Amino acid sequence: PTSNMSACMSTLAIGAIAPCAVRRGRAASASRPVRAAASPGPSNANAPCDDTVGLGRRTALASTALTFSVTLAVALASPARAAESTVVKDTPGFGGNTAKTGDLLLVNYVATLADGTMVDTTLGGSKFFTNGDQQSVQPAAGRPVIVKVNGVDPVPGIPKGLKQGIEGMRVGGTRVLQIPPELGFGPSPVRSPYATVPGDSVLTYTVSVLRLSDTGPDALFKNVSGCSLGGANTMTNGCDLIEAEE
């Protein structure tokens, strides 16, 4: 594409200075009879040739072509910038270790849309959808979740932007993350436990770190009773009692 554009600019430059060269050629061969073509209107065919004007035109067009080529080359060489989550607010924790790729974090979070509608939370306290538009009779119990830093395996309800955004956090810390749709739930509407997330929604996550482990999930529940990861023997009675601890 760049070579084609440069060729077009060269053609324009040649066209601008050609009349004088053509007329000089005609003058050299004036002895040969030439049939005059009908002209629909005034023409500058007999205008005097000014080499200075021609040089100015050539210089201006050459400069324009060069600028255009450089601009186009830079645009083609610059890769599209990847979507990123934005840290809106960061409250440091007290832990001595910072979360790195592969670490497991036990976190609480609240996710909202741009208008403030809450779409997901681990804190409980609100009724949730159970089947279609039917809601639960009792509000959900609070239960923190495990998130793997920069994890690549899909986890229902845990967007990629959240996995990336918790990197560098410490136990006891809180972050407010703004997650673009590319790292959230994409261009199509998605039903969350508490509301429908419209397509292309920017989400805000307020996330707090309770525990950090680089050895496995069991370490996250050390000295915790009455709260389990889920499954057939799910326990939630003690989940809201878990405090940040390293």
C-alpha cells in the first residue's frame, strides 16, 4: 500500500511540471505540421514557462509526498494498543508479599455498571436470579472467591480484567478497577447473578484481598471454619467472618 501511494504522489509531481517540458519538445519540432485540436475554453498551453515556478512546484509536491509517506509508514508500523484495565484507586495493604502471576488470592468484590447498577458481589445481602427472571427468596450469603493472578483458564463470573488487575496487590489492600468490555464480558448481553450486563459494558470492580497463597488453595482457608469453596458440602456460615491475614 505504501509503494502505491508513493507512486501516486510521484505521478502528481510529474503532471505538475510536464507542460513546460512538453512545450519545449514541441518547439524543437515546430517544422512538422500538427493538426490543432478543438479547445472548449481558455487554455494555459501558451503561458510562458518559468523554471523558477516549476522548481517551486516540484519542491512543494516532493515535500508533501515525503510527509505523506512517512506518516503512512508510521501508521502502518504502529500496532493496535491492547485493551487494559485501569486502576482508579489503590489502597495498599499490609502484607509483605505482592501478588504475582500464578498466585491465588482470596478476595471480596463488588462489580457495578457505569450507572451504578450492581451486577455481582461476593458480599451477599441481595436477592439473586435463580431461573430466568425468578429471584431467590432469601438474599445470597456472602462468600469470598479465589482468583488466580493472570490466570488463563476461564472461570464463570471472573473476567480476564479482574485476573490481571489484582497483580501487585497485597493482603489487606483494596483496588477500584475499571475494566473495558474486551477484558470483561464482551459485546453480547450476559446475565449475571444480580442483573443483566449489556454488551460492550465497562465494569467497575472494587476488590479487597483477604489472603494470598503461592502454594495452593488450602493455605487460603487456614484457621477458617464454617466456610468452604463450594460443591455438595458448601458452608457459608463463617465466610463473612474471614479477616485479612497473611
